[in-house]
Amino acid sequence: MENYSEKSYKDKLEAIFTRFPSVQKVPFGDAYKPGLDHMLRFSSILGNPQEKYRTIHVAGTNGKGSVANMLASALSSIGLKVGLYTSPHIIDFRERARVLLPPVAVPPADIYPDRARSAGIRRELPPEEQVCLVPEEYVFDFLCRYEADMDELDLSFFEITTGLAFKWFADEKVDVAVIEVGLGGRLDSTNIITSDLSIVTSIALDHCALLGGTLEEIACEKAGIFKPGVPALVGEYLPETRPVFEGKASEVGCPLTFAQDVEPSMAGLVPEILEEMDLKGKYQEKNLRTVLAAIDILSRNLFYAKLSDRSVVMDAICHTASRAGFHGRWEMVRKDPMIIVDLGHNPAALKENFTQLEEMMADGEYSSLIIIYAVMADKDLDGIMPFMPEDATYVLTGLESKRALPVGDLSRRLETFRKEAGKSFKIVEKGSVEEAISTALSLDKDRKPLIFIGGSTYLLSEALRALGARGF
């Protein structure tokens, strides 16, 4: 087997992006392989690692990442070692698999070698050091060790990363892992687990070519994570989707709770939590309700009984971003000028984001609103444009991803909408994200602009890299 080096790691990682296409590189249809047969066979080769710890399964159109991270933070706060599997990554591939350490613990020596001397000494770590990304050496060894199996099974990129995460969690001897669904639910690679709780956060029209063109069809795919006897929780339902969830729960034989129909035991603390939370998007209020309902359900299980400690759980949820290393959700990356990034990308998510921006502008604190925007070609741009704030300057940009809508096409469609709808916003077209950021920073620079970067995870990835590398 090859020896690890920084170069060999990068080469091996690039190989799985190229040989086993990821939706971060190619269109969904070329990368998405629905079905569980190959994942089950791969898991068997790995020794069925997902059976060695408890799991919580989280699906949904919007909010599943926030819910998964909040739950992981809460679980680690009660003394559990928690695995957290999410996607996609923003900057570093290793963001997909994380381990959250309990508040008082010694980091694994292979992850924090400079602390190896302190092995055996228990001490409290600052929140930002309680999260460990899967080590590069582990990723490299895994990809080398199972390369022949990946070839033989013709695995998708997501099947490989799911197997990697499941195996690492087992090797790290986590107590529980919070597993976020990649796409859909029923046929998603993660759906080989039998969890302690199945959560569906919300349903909206997204990835319709793969999941169905109606809310009912998408709800059916998400509800595919329901398992016999395993409590199921739905964060938000619509008149079209509630019967689907009820029918699926009845079919598989599992108790079903709708978060919006119950009063969580910590409901009285919601205003205080929202005020203190380091996740500042207004949409987090809905996600918080789902999380608190999930905590009530889990705390009935003796394994999770310590979740009844309200003060500990509240503190953990309030510090989710720092404790879990969670980024890209209404994240303020600069104060002067104010730059906010968010990875919301479909009409439902962007409606929330654009509304919050309009409310911020209405307060009169900011002199102008500048939005750096890009979108994937498969997204419902026609459904997004009516929510775009009118009194704004849109700096449109191209992206490296082949899935992205070319900036010229985006500009033409937005200009057509602007004229037909009688809107007055301004449009600036730039070929790269770096150019877009430079332009945004030059506009209204002598006053106090509010700059928002959003529309695609891939835009955030390029923008954060640019902001860090170029030091804008």
C-alpha cells in the first residue's frame, strides 16, 4: 500500500471525485445511484460498522443539517461521544465525518498529536476543540485498503464516503452517530441503518427529477427512512404531506410525532435559546422546535436520559456552530463591511433568507444591499426570482461546477424577470467568484453596505476559499 503524504492524500481524494463522480463535480443524474444493494455489500466488506453504535437518522429538504448538528451538540454535552455525518462539505472533504467529544475528554492522540503527552489527563476543552474531523491519514488508508472493492462494486462517491464515515465512527467507538441523509431517504446510501429516531425536517420541491415532481412524491421518498418500531418525527408538514407520513408510519408500524403539533418540554426556553444561539438565521426557530421535540422523544430512552438536564442541553444548542464546527448557515464572516453567507439554495430556503435581508435593511442600519448570487442549473430559478429583494444590487457569477447555470444565462433570465415584473434591482455580471467579491466590496465602500453571498453550496465554497486566500 502507498505511503501517506500530503500529495498522495490529495491525489487519492481527487481520484474518487473523478472516478466515482460526486454531485459536487457532475450533474446529479451522473452521480446519483439510488438503491441499497451496493451499499449493503460494501458495508458487509467493512464489517457492518453501522451496527456497532446507536444512530439517529435525519432527512428533509431544508433544515436537516442544522437539526443534525444541534442534536449532535446536545448529545455530546451529556457525556456521549458522537459521530456526525453530513454533506456536502464546504471547504474540506473531512467536514463530512466529524466526532464530537464530550465536554471533558482527552482528544484522540492520532487527531491531536501535540496533545498525546497529556493522555490520561482529563480536562475541559474549549468548544471549538471538541470537534474532530476524520484524519487525512485515515481517509488515505481507507481509500487504499478498499480501492479494489470500490472498483468491483462500481460505487458512487456518496456510497464511498458513507462507508468511510460509518467505519471511522466504529473505529473511534462512538456512542451514537447522527446521520444526515444525502438525497431523498428511501434509496439513500445511509438508509442501511436502523436508528433510535427517524427525523424528517421539512418537505419542499427540490431535486424533482430524482425524487418526484410533487410534494407527496418527495414526502414518500423522505418517509422511506421510517423503520418498524422506531419513533418517527416530522418537523413540518403540509396538507399534502401529512397523509403521506401518516400512511407510511402506519404501513411500517412506527409511532409518529409532528413537531408543530406538540409543545416541547423546553418550549419556555425557546426565546432565550434563539437570542443566545450562534446560528442566527430566523429559520432556525423551526429547526429548534424539531430538535426540542426530538430531545423529548429520545429522553424517554434510558440511554439518552441525561437529555432531561435542561441547562446543559440549552448551552450545547446555543453553541452548536462552535461545538460542532458547523458553518454556512447565516454565518457572519466579516463585520466591516458586514458579509453574511448561507447555503440555502431552493425557493423555500431562499425565501427565508431574502425576507431576513429585507428586514435587516428596513431597520435602516445599512446603506445598501449587495447580493453575490449563483445557482445550479437544475434549481427552480423561476420559483426563486419572485422572492429576490427589489432594492438590491445582484453581482452574478459563474462557478467551477459543471452543474452551475452559466453566468450569462443567469443574467439573461434575471434581466427578463426584472423587466416583466417591473422590478428596479441592478444586475452586475462577473465571470468568477473572486471578481464578484472584489466588485461587491468596491460598491458603496464609503458607507455601510450589507453583503450577502448565497444561492449554492458551491458558491459558498469558492467564496470562503477566496476570502481566505486573497485576504479581501
